[in-house]
Amino acid sequence: MPLTARFGKVRVGAIYETEIQCKNEDVMPQRFSLRQPKCSYIHVYNDTPGPVAQGMRATLKIEIDTTKPETIGKIQDEFQLITKTEICKIGIFAKVLSQEEFDVLQAEVYKLHNRPLLLTTVREKGKEVKKNAEGSIVKGIMEEGETSLSGVKLPKIGPGDDTRVELDPNKKLEDITGKGRLPRNEDDDE
């Protein structure tokens, strides 16, 4: 188990998450509880509640909510993992920067090291990279119940590019397209 959860430098106005693994090294299944940090904008939780079998790992997720401007500055706190025999204190460290400071440092790190400023173990919640069915990457903000497919080219229905097709649930696909399957776009092979 790590002794700390380090977020590194993050920008104000987002929610960040990192994970740590806790292994049960006892010969019996173990239950544990979490004592939350004192900071109201840090939250620690376990996705899979219940006992952890011997030799298995539990994943703990730590979130820092930097959407409030008062979070700018250094964050140093700790949470406790409490088992039946011991109490483990795990430190949480982050440095929250203003948008301008983060952008300047981000540009500098890209220029010098060709990598992002955000640590690879930390992810910004709400921003994810998804792959569509063809395997091309679709980027966008993915929130619960919402998808952004602005980069996806959908197949064209109908014989011409500008032909308007009115979809009717009572018609078969063959009646709409004149074929047994949807025509392929010329751009699909990219």
C-alpha cells in the first residue's frame, strides 16, 4: 500500500481522481473502513464494498474537487484506512494552480518534455477518450447519459449525398436504401 496519494499540479475548476491499491496480506478475509480527510473538497471511496479476500486487492479512489476558487494553493491532508488490527494513515498531496499558471506550465512541460503536466496516474473526471465502433478515437466531454460523437462520420442513407430520407419504422431497410444493407462512405477506409 502506498504511503501517499500524489496528484501533482492540477488546475482549478475541475474534479481530479486517482487510485491506490490496498492488498490484504492476512490469511483471512478483511473488512476495512475509511475515515475521510478533514478537507471538505477531498473524498475517498471504495467502488466494491465488502470484505477483501486473502491475497486480493481493493481499489480506493481519491477525488479532489477544485471547482471552488478557494482551493488554489497546496493541499496536504490524510485519510485513514481502518482494519480490525491497524490504522493506516495515507497522505494526500496536490498543488492547485490558477488556469493561467496551469496553462503556462503545461506549455513549458510540453515544450521541454513532450508530455502533459498532469500525472499519468491522475485523471480529470468528465473528460475521457472513447473509441467508436470503427476504432477511431472520439474526444469530448463524456458525462453520464451524454455522448459526444462530433468526430464520427455516420453512414449515408439513400442513393445520393443530398437526398433527404424520411425514416419510417414500418418500412424495411431494403425499401429505404434499395439495398440489403447501408452503403459505405468513401471516407470509412481511413
